[in-house]
Amino acid sequence: QQPVQSPQAVILREGEDAVINCSSSKALYSVHWYRQKHGEAPVFLMILLKGGEQKGHEKISASFNEKKQQSSLYLTASQLSYSGTYFCGTETSGSRLTFGEGTQLTVNP
Amino acid sequence: NAGVTQTPKFRVLKTGQSMTLLCAQDMNHEYMYWYRQDPGMGLRLIHYSVGEGTTAKGEVPDGYNVSRLKKQNFLLGLESAAPSQTSVYFCASSKTETQYFGPGTRLLVL
């Protein structure tokens, strides 16, 4: 079952923070985050495993709440290069990675 | 390393025509995947393979066939193209959890 991402789109000014949420109705084994720039392939950002700790990547970090079947991606002090569509992918029992519909992030000067 | 490559980059088909999309990876990955991406619908898994000679259905397999005769190659076939198959097709490969995507193939079916 496809995870639900929110918001669908967000517009920021350079230096502002953003949070992107990903939730599932099923118990999750892992949550993956990818970023896709316009016209390009998705690129892996990070993976959060069940029982694992919060991950970080430059000024981008994520958390995984196993009880709520939710993950949040935190973008701090956003840069122009952060613009793109962010996808979460979730793994549950017996299923391959299933991606959400994506959150379009635009960072303006 | 070239990573994951896809051929062709762009193709226009007429309804009913057939074609094969080729995905190649040079990372010695066991797992390979074919996704389609449509506006507002994210990435949807068509078929995948867990090793040479194996294939399995994903979320949206109807109208597509795949083959993995060699470990480094994963072919996606459309036997009789339909306008509903207009999409961007991405191939990916992985060793463990992280998937590495190819640049995509844009397919337009008229």
C-alpha cells in the first residue's frame, strides 16, 4: 500500500526550514528517502531501519516513529540545491519498496 | 563505472507496436527493478528481479514482460503498446537496500 506524503508541495526562501512527512497504515520495516530533480533520476538520500536511530545527511535529517508508522524528513537552512521532488519509500512485511506520490520542494532566493 | 544505463532515452510508438527497453548495470548488483513514473503518482513498480534468471511481478505488471538472462541486464518489453503506457520508465539496481536509478526512458504512445 502506497505511503502518504505531506505536504504535496512547499515553497521556501533560501535559509528556511521544512519538514516532509511520510505515513503508512501498515507496520514498517524501513523508510527510504530519495530526491529527484526535474528531468533526472531519483537519488538516494538515506534509509531508516526499524529500531534504528535518526539519520543525517548534511543539513538534511530524518526520523522514524515505528509506533505511528511515520517518518519525517527535516531540511534545515535550505539551499537552492535542495529544490526537487522528495519521495519516501516504505518496506513492509512481504512487500517490495513502495513509493509515495512525492513532495515538490521549491527553494527561492 | 557507468552505474545504471538505459536505452533508448526517448521513443515514440504507435498503438499496437512493440518495443524493448534495455537496462544495464555494471555494479554487480543482484536486484534489478523497472518502475514507471506518471505525474502525481510517484514511482510504481512494474517488475523486478532478485537474480539472474528470475523475475517477479510488481504493483503494475499488466501489459509488460521482462527478462533477466544476464546478471547485468534487465529487459522490459511491451508487446502491444497502448496510450496508457505513455510514461517515464526508470530502471534501478541494488545490492542491499539502496537503489540506484538509471536516467530514465521517456515513452510516448500515440
